[in-house]
Amino acid sequence: MPPKYAPVLLAGLTLASAVAQDNGPGHGRFQQMIAEWPTPNEYRTASGAPGHAYWQQKVDYDMHVTIDDATQKLTGEETITYRNNSPDGLDYLWLQLDQDLWVPGSDAEMTTPGRIGDSIPIARLRNYSFIYVGGFRITAVRDGGGRDLDHTVNGTMMRVDLPHTLAPGRSFVFHIDWWYPINDRLKVGGRSGWEYFPEDGNYIYAMAQFYPRLCAYNDYEGWQNKQFLGRGEFTLEFGDFKVAITVPADHIVGATGELQNASSVLTPEQRSRLERARSASRPLMIVTEDEAHISEKKKATDTRTWVFKAGQVRDFAFASSRKFLWDGMDQTVGDHHVLCMSFYPGEADPLWGQYSTRAVAHAIKTYSKYSIDYPYPVAQSIHTDRMGMEYPMICFNGVRPEKDGTYSEEAKLGLIKVVIHEVGHNFFPMVINSDERQWAWQDEGFNTFLETLTYQEWDRDMPIYRGTPLTASAYMKGDRSKRVPIMTGSDEIPELHDSQYNKTAAGLNILRETIMGRALFDKAFHTYCQRWLFKHPTPWDFFRTMEDASAMDLDWFWRGWFYTTEPVDLSIDHVRCVKADPNNRSEPRKIPPTLTHERNLKDVPQTVVERDPGSRDFYDNAKDAAALPIDGMAGWSAEERAALADAPYLYEVTFSNKGGMPMPLIVQWTYADGTTEVDRIPALVWRMEDTFTRVFAKLKEVTDIQLDPDLETADIDTGNNVWHGPLKPEAIKVFKERSIEQSNPMREAKKRGRAGN
């Protein structure tokens, strides 16, 4: 089932019927997407830009949370200010309770599939016997005056009833208290939690989804109401955060935003190093390994509170541990400086110390070049084993070396790649704020596309395993029984990574390299990013902007690549070679008399020309052959005779679209002398039929023809892309057509008259 309010449903279609409609004449693949996309309005225009009345809600949080290191318990209280910028009056607010994913009997738990084989790993058996009773314990929901508010929990959502309708342009302030037992992330799983280090008895806490937070309310759906099942990520509003985090006094904390009280939580030397890191051209230690080792052993029993502020962000996350080393460096983006930082235990060195912060800086620099300038003051990478997850200004990344400090090349590249990918999410969806719960491709696919460009600017030879036409081809030629269109809800996709990450990114690469060209694509993509900076774009806002900013009709591409599962499979079916024979010339074929002409010889007694001598001219009076000589090479110009002598090889080639997904025909010719040439034919050739025949004139004899020689189009069967020659040319006759401009016997007769004829 596609996501609620997905474009295909707006026209009353299911995804199946949207695909099925491609079976009519011309297969419907080039029909415009008007019926499938919402009607433009004052909020979202037909050009893909925000409309003159575009709005979005604003939610500010003032929070204080405490981690109990003895019991692994988080306690929090928050004051939320909800600003209603919509034109609607609101009688209640909906909040996300993502930790309720871990409530026993939740939808996520009960709908998770599983099988039992002939044997079972001990780790899984242990997990079956371990029950984590997670979820928020909401202890208070009160308005700004301290009065209790009615509230109802439904799965991972909580409805808070307002004492009166919240009118457009007004704000409502309320307060929530809560606590929950933090999950053992390595045992329970999840996007946040704690990891325990038995060697020294310490923890790393990576905290996200740790607070009740507002659902999005928008113009195209109203309240976001899809339950959190663990896969579909988050739909959130922008706002300002002030968060106080109380932890053991020897913990180091990294968080969304900027530290407000460094003088209270850092030593003078650490503060000095932090300031120097703001202008450092390479990673500079802020908290050293020796300092971390001292903290690991002493284990402070008192607490300290770190305070962070973050403006115009959609979420907040933090990490805390006494094990953390901390380094930082500067990266200039546009007209401002960004402090790039990493927090990691000694177990992660030397790999993290050499590569993590450098990868952070490289990511924000390169993504800024291809999208919009990174807008925030800091960017951070936090070490957490076997995880990669993103939040504004901060991300959690796995990969650590062996205990002896050595690591494989795969581990090195894995760290660089995961840091680039997760830092890249600051652009999609943290700033260009799409709805991840419904359309994972709009953040994961865009991010995968840009990460491939960023990898190649780190190391030209860095292997890329997803997001290319070749990797998409491997996916599309696989088992089609599990395949669904990209435009499907995140929780309803069997092959999430192949669909939302891989195929989406490959499609953008094909647009950039093959269909639109780099310059045109980059301008259009920049336009999309700039239009929707700090806003909530939908898929059709992206589709429309790319067309609007490029003057290209790409509906056929969106329909085929995003709304269907048809693969690319173009084929060379037939090749014919002919060459004009200079010694075999003929006159144009004479038009045989029609039946009407023959009967009119009897039924029409006399024509105008027969009746009226004044209607006759040279051509009516001079019917003899001498007056109208067109014989042999007579009447052929010098240019025409030369062209006949140097006649090209004519190759009639028939192609077919066997897979269904339209793509340009990229035809490479190999000549007898070993040289090659490429012709590029737009995908529009498939707008009428699934076969296309064209004549190509070549001055040299062709020995081979190959489609898509550089594997640009994600073709699933390259075996039918090649024709091997050479082919002996057929000799064909050539004739000269008579025309008003070329055939003038009157002129020839006049010349003969002057010559004395």
C-alpha cells in the first residue's frame, strides 16, 4: 500500500493501476503527470516553488534531561512552545513517542516477521529470552499555568487536547515530564542507546528520539499520523532548542547546537584547545587520550550540566561518555566557518583520530558545492559501534579498529563513507526537510547521490557500491516479485536500500550524466535546494522544480523510474547496410494512372486544356521526348555527381525497448580503421512505439555497434546491446527527383533554341 496522500492516490489510483495504465497505445509512458500530482495552489506552485501563502509550523523546546549512569535511566522535562502558522484552528496537538517502539506488544514488535531454521545462533536465542520493557513513562502533561491537560496515547503517538482552539497566528505553551530506561543498543537494537565497555566498566550514551516531540502538521496532509515502526524515519517541524544535559561530572558531551557554558564544564586548557581548533587546518585534540584514561579510571560520582542552544533545527540529539577523546578543525563554507568535530573512545584510535573529523569537513564542503551552503556553526561525528544515524549538526557512526590498533582497508573506507553519508544528511532532510516517514528516497536517495560525488572528491579510486547505473541494473534484473515503485511508503518496501537509496541515486546520476547533462542538472538541483531550504518539500515539488529550472519535460522519467518497476532493457534487433551504386541510376517512378483517370477519359468529354487554347503553354504543346530530355546524368549538378561518387554507407538499425523504462539510445560505432564514434538519441524515440528504426549515414565501414558502452542507463541485459559486423553492403539504385527548383525543361529547350536547335 502506498503512503497516505501519495501522489498516485490523489487521482484515485493505486500503485498497481498506475503501472497498469502503461499498457495502452504508446504505453502511456510519455503522458504528463498532471493527473497523478496534486493540483497547484497558493501553498505549492506548478513550478515546484513554495507559493505566496506557503506556511509551516514552528516548535521551540526548552529542555532539561539527566542521565543516571548507575541505572542507565534518562529523566527529562520540557517546555514546548507551539506556534500555529497554519490558516486552521487546532483543537489538539499530536506528538511522537518514538521510544514507545519498545513497549512490549507494540505494532513494531508484533508485525516483525521471523523464521526458525534447523539451528539458531546463541545470540538470537539469548535475545528471545531477554525482554526490554522500554517506552516513555509520561508523568505530567500540563499547560503553561500548571494545569493538567487531557492526553491520549495511541501507539507511538500522543494526542494533547487543548483547553481552547488554537487560532491561526497564536502560540500555545505546555510542559511534559517523562523518564524511560535507556536501551542496551547492542542487545536491543535501535537508533540510540548505550554501549557498555566491560574492560573499564564505562558507557557511551548516544541519545536520540529521547523526548516527546511534535508531529508535523502541513498543507498537504494535515497531521502526520503514520505510526513509528522502526524503519520509516521522521517528519518534524523546525524550531529553536535550549537543552541542559546533566551527566557525571567527568563526562564529555557532544550535542546538536553550540555549547553555552564551556567555562563550567571544561578545564582552561581544554577551552584554549577548543578555541584553537576553530581555526585549525587539521584535527586538533580538545580532550586528549590521557585525560580520557584518567576519567575512565576515577569515575566521578558528582554531576555537571552542559547547556546547548540550536536555532532553526528540526531535532536534537546528544552523546555522553567519560571515555571520549575530542578533536576539532575548521572548515570554511561560503562566508562562514564551521567547527568540525569528532568524539570517540581510545578503542577507536588511530582510525578515528586520522579520518573522522577530516571526513566531516570534506562532507560539508563538497555537499555545499552541489546543493546549498551548510548553514550551521558545527558538525560532529560521534563514535558508536555498528551504527550510522543522523541528526542536526551531529551523527552517530560505527567502525572501529582491531584491539591492537590495526585495521583493514575496508574498515578505513567504511569509516570515511559512513561519516560522509551521515554528515550529508544535514542537507537532506535536516535542512531541506522532506517527510522521511513517507518518502525515504527524498532524503536517502538524494544523500546517496551526493555521497557518490563526495567519495570521488576524496579518492578517485574509492569503490562505490550503490547509487550508480551499474548497481541499479543489478537490482532491477533481480527478483521482481518483491519490487515496488520508489514512490511507496518507507514501511511498505521489502528492499528499502535497493529502492530508496540505490535506485533513486542511480536515477539522479543518469539524469545528470546522460539525460540532462551536468551543467543543466546542477543548476536545476541548486534551484530545488535553494527553494526548499528550511522548508518542507514534497516529491512533486522536486519533480516540478527540476523541469521548471531546466526547460525539460521529464514526466516520462519520473513516471517510469519512480512510479513503476519497469527495468531498462534496450536492444539492437536488426542492422541493414546499403550503399548507393553510382553506375545504377534510374528516373523517379512514374505515377500509374488511377481508375478515376481511366473512366474520366469517357465520362469527361473535354477538359479545360483541351477546350481552351489559351490555357496551354510550353508543357502542353511540347510533349515530344526531345523537348523534355531527362536522361542519364543530364540535369545532375556537379555537387550531386560528387555526392553520388562519395556515397556514404547507410545503416538502417532497428532498436527495441524490451524492459519498458524509456532511456536515451547511446550508440557507439566502431569502424574498420579502429576508430569509434558515439551518437546520442533522446528517450523521446519511445513515445509512440517500443521499436525504433533509424538510418545512420557513415563515411566509413562499420564493424561493430554497441548500445550504452559506458553503462550509463542501468540496462539489465547488455547481451542484446551489441551487433558484430562487418556487413556486406547492399547496392541500391539512385534517382534524381524532379522538383520545381531542379527540373525545368522549358529552360533546357530555350538553351537549345539559342544553340540553333
